[in-house]
Amino acid sequence: MKLKMGISKLLTVFMILTVVISIAGNRVYADSYKVVTLGGNLTNSQKEDMLKYFGVSRQDADVIEVNIDEEKKYLSDVASSDQIGTKSISCAYVEPTTAGGLNVSTHNISWVSSSMIKNALITAGVKNANVKA
């Protein structure tokens, strides 16, 4: 139970950080506030592959690169150093929607489930979004 609460806090911090950084950038898109976070240790080719996987370009999403120092700073209270790791390679995509609830999918993630992410989003007040992690 303690691990589940820690994971929920981790995901809440991640989502809040993503939203705050995207709003702080003052970029506004006509269709929505699509946000993509990319691990800073990925190669440029890997980053482009992730954008293709998420089905967005840099023009129609707010793309944020996250480095390992940021991960350690924001996650050290809720995740062990083994869970955080030594490289920033994780990526996520959030597309707010006006209806349809929360649609969360995960791929290649070993210690966070889609239901944990969904719970963190609900806790953060998100009601409708498509999310890929």
C-alpha cells in the first residue's frame, strides 16, 4: 500500500510538472494543449521515433525534455534511486479531450501500471484525456 501511494505521488508530481511547464512556456495551440515529455538521454533519432509513436509533431504539441537531474529533484521523495535510474529515457504523451474519460496506455514500463497513472490523474483533477506512457 505504501508503494502504491508513493507511485501515485510520483505520477501526480510528473503530471503537475508537465502541465506547469507547458503553461509557463506560453505556447497556445488551437486544437488543445497536447504535451509530450521526452527523456533527455534519448538520441535525436529516438526522440523523433517517440513523436511518431505518439502521432504528433513538434508543431502540434508542447515538447518538453526532462533530464535526470530534474527526475531526481522531483522524484527522490517518492521513488528509490534504483527506480529513478541514471538516465532520462522515459517519455509520455497527454492529450486533453472534452469527453470520453481517461484513456491510459503504458508500454515498456515495469513498475507503474496504467491504473496507477489513471489514479494519479484523477487525484490531480483530470477527467478527460488520452495518455500514453
